[in-house]
Amino acid sequence: MCKIKRVLLESAGYRVIEAENVRNAVEVAIRERPRLILMNYLMPEMDGLTATAIIRQHREVRHMSTIMNSALLITSSTCTQPQSPIEGF
């Protein structure tokens, strides 16, 4: 997570938990049960859409809200693919 995002969230009173990598994110989400997941679209191991789809396969964390962020332009067509885990774009 970008240090600026961490500082802004913590100064607003939020507790920030980071996963070491995208594969660890599922374990962290199940263990910590956050109310919100900030997911980067571009990551070295897999993209954020795939990671979100994996997280949503787990009953315990399926309901969690996810905000996808990226330096790339993400269009509505990117988020409305048949297998896209993103809703409400």
C-alpha cells in the first residue's frame, strides 16, 4: 500500500492491515475480517480482479466490499466481463 494512503486512513482513525502479497491477502482477509479491502489492479503475482475473485470464493469474506485502484484507466467494459467479480461499477 502506498504510504500516503496508509497515513490518510490512519489519521482518519482507520486501522490499516496489509497483506505481504496477493496470495497472502486471502489469509489476511479471512483472519482479520476487514470491512473494506483496497485492492490494486496491477500486482506482480496476479491482477486484482483475479485476487478478488479468489477472495470471494470463501464464504467468510464473500460479502466484504472491495475498492479497486490502479494507475491504469479501468473502463466499465473491463469491470463488466462475464467472470468479473466487480459489481456496481
